[in-house]
Amino acid sequence: MMSSSPEAELAESLTNEVTCPICLELYCDPVRLECEHNFCRSCISKYWLRGGEEGSAPEGQSQAFTCPQCREIFPQLQLRTNRLLCNIVERVRKLRVDSWGTASASPPEGSGAAERGTPAGFCAKHGERLKVYCQDEQVAICVVCAVSRDHKDHSMAPIQEALQECKERFESALTEFEEQKEKIRTMHSKHERELNDLKDSAASLERGICSQVEELLQFLEAEKKALCSQLQADLRRLEQQREGVLSAAQQEVTHLQQDVTSLQGRLAREGLEKDGQEVGDAPALIKESDFLFFFIIIIMEVYTCLLDSVSVTLMKALAETLVCLTQFLVFLTGIFFLQDLKELTERLKRGVREPEAVSEQLHRGLYQGPLQYTLWKKLRAIIKPAPCTVTLDPASASPHLTLSDDLTSARYSYTPQQLLTPEPTNQETRFDICACVLASEGFTSGRHYWEVDVGGHPDWDIGVAMETAGREGWVILSPENGYWTFGHQDCSLVGIYLDYEGGQLSFYSAVDMRHLHTFIEAQFEEALYPFFYPSADSSGKPLRIMNPQV
């Protein structure tokens, strides 16, 4: 390596004298402390702001400032600009540039001048201004570097041109970035609208679900209340029947008890409880009979009235007659008493009539039968849409199809069949090659649902077709041709739901109502007819429309 010049040696020796002891760089706006030590203004300010232990005041003293080199403490902050040192630093910096700018000069090894003292815009190796841009290495170099063997074979450009080119590329990239930002904003707005539409659609679907389920719940709640009310009414009626029977038996027992108590009292008063004793005195028996007592009173009153108007002989005759009559009445009273006693005894022997058995029970066939199935049957009256009745149209059937007599099933036939129906006036209404058939019923509005047993093979297609859809030759099943169909699935029973105004056609596995496929936002502008293409296996199970049972 070539020896350094005297200017370089002088610059290197002066560099150590004009280097800040804190940042180890050339002084930048040097200041002098009272201890005559110099620092960069920013360096000493940051040092004191950090408040390290060097800047801490002794215990018992107020906050002070310390020199990082000699540890001298200053009670006040006084930073004085060292203008002489500023000039020296500038001279050293210029001297370093001039000395390193020669062809033979280079920064001394280990001096750190390339990292510390090279001004911005100058080559760290040669000290020349950076005027050339190496496009291969994408770095700014000086003229000396450009002619050196490291860069002489590279593509070069003036640094101003490279800067202008970079500026143009930056502006182009910035423009593209702004366009991308605008696209992202547009996409964000679109996504927000779609998200809002999605939320509105979900809310509308949720309201529809809640409305339909609530309608079913209201129906089931009404049926539950009706059955429970009927059950309680039947229970009250049966309770009243049984209470009436028991009440009649209780009344009969009460009457018998009253008669027994009455006769027991009469027997006790007459002394007839003892064996062998006959009926007692007449007055006692007369007292037992309200009728006889009343009759005697009347006779006595008549007798008293006649004492003054009749003769003694007649009165004696009347008295004897009254005595005889009284004895006769006493005899009759005894007979009546014995008759009552006999009848009561016979009634007691017969006992109380048993209450009539009430065999009627709660109607278990009404309240404990297939209740859920019964409710399901009734639900069909409010289901919307209820399964509709669909029959095949022989006028549209291909000759390669065999239709059942009830026009609800179709089977493929390899050989053309003799059609039972007369040929239609318009031959375009019949499928001539494709083994397809339409239904007789068409739909121009509303919501409809029907089910189809597609057989045991998956090569089938069902759906709807426009009235004017082409039927000649090989038919391509697509919405563009007027056919909305679904098939070729391993599913035995398929349900089809059509919402004409809503533009929706959905297919479900009718066994568990699992969703299979849906056409949405379809444009239905004319009559739609159910479409059927059975399996091409003539020995397989035929395609059959599962119409509701009437």
C-alpha cells in the first residue's frame, strides 16, 4: 500500500484533537465548560438530560451538572460556544477531503475516517463527489470509482439522470398505488353494500322462518288447548255422574236411618223392647198418632157443646159410642204401628240398593291415540305450499317412454311405443328423440311443491321447463334453453319447490328434506311445466310422481 501524504497525516493527527469524547465524531457546534473541556452541544445536553450518576449532586446538595471527563461539578448550566474550535473543525474536515481526494491517498486504516468524517454526498473511498450511478450494483459512486476496474464494465448513468429516472418510477408507482387504493376503496364499498344486503337478506329470511314456525306453533297450541279443554269437560261430566249415583245412595241410607231411629223411640216409649210384652195403653198409642190425637180433641169439643142441649140418656149413648170409637181407633193405631215396623224390618233385610255402576270412562282413543300423526294430518290444511297433484301429459311424452294408466309414472323403453293418445296438432309439443315428458299442469304464479320417486338409478333429470322450450332432437338442459333441471344424484326421493315470483327453484332429498341444489334469481316469464327424464334402464324402477293421498 502506498504511503500516506503529509496532509493526510496532519488531518489524522488533528482529528483526534477535534473529536467529541462522547460521540467520538468531529465536533458539531462545540461548547466549552468551565473546566475547559469541550463537547458537542447536543451530546452534553443529552448526557445531562439522562441524569446518570455522573450528573448527580452530592448528598445534601441541590441538583448540579458534572463534566463527563474530569467529574467537576457545576452548580449552574453554562454552555459557551467555542468558536475557535468550530473553525478548527471546519479546517480539519476540509483538509481531510482535500488530502483523501488525491489518486494516491486513501483514509488511514483503523482511523474510522470513512465512517466518521466523510461528508454526505462524497465517496467514502476517494472523497470525491458522488456523480455517477452504477446500474448493475445500484449504488452511487464517484468518477474515480467509475473508471476503476471494479465498475468499468458496469452500466453507468449520471446520478442526476438516475435520480430523475428513479423519481419518475416513484411517481409512476405512486400513481399506481393511488389507483390501487381507489380500487380497494371501491371494493370495500362494494363489499360493505354486499354485506349490508346479505344482512338484510338474512334478516328477511329469519323473519320468514319465524313467521312460518310461529304459525305452526300457534296451530299446535290451539289444538293442545282444544284437546285439553275437551278432556277437562269429559272429566267433569263423568265426575258429576258418579257423584249423582253416590248422592242417591247416601240419601236412601239417611232416610232408612231416620225411620229406624223413629221406630226405636216409639218402641222404647211403649216398652216393647222386652220379649212377650204387648202393646201398651191406648193413651200412649194415641199420643203417637197425630191424626188420632187431633180426632179425639174434636170429639171432646163436640161433646162439651152438646152437654146443655141434649138429654142425659142421649149423652150416655154418645159417651158409650165415643168410648167404642176410641178403642177402635186405638186398635187401628196399633195395627198401623205393627205394619210400619214390619215394613221397616223388611227394608232393613233387603238393605240399601247398590249404586248403579257407571262404566263410561275417558275416551282413550281420542286422547291417547296416534296424536302426533293426527296433528300432522291436520297440519296439511295449513301448510303452504301443500304438496300439489301433478300428472304426466301424454301429448308431450317421447315414444321411448311408457306411461302408467294413472299418468303418474314413466319408464324408459328401447323400442318406440305405440302412443295411446292421438297425435297432437302441433308436433313440436312432443319430445321426439329424448325420452322426456312434461306434466299436464303448468304454473304461472305462486309457490308450489311436489315429490318424485326417481327410481333406483342415478341417471335421471327432473325440474321445470318453459312452455316454449324446444323439444325436437337432442335437448340441452340449461336455463338458456328454458330448462331448469337437476339430476344424476344418488337420491331416491326428491322434492321440488318452485317460487315463481321469487325466481327460485330448489331440490331436496324428500326423505329428510336435505338441501340438494337451488336456482336463484331466475327470470320466469311464461308458464312453467314440471319436467321428467327417467333412468335409461328399462328394467329398473320407473320414475313415479308421489301425489298426496286424497
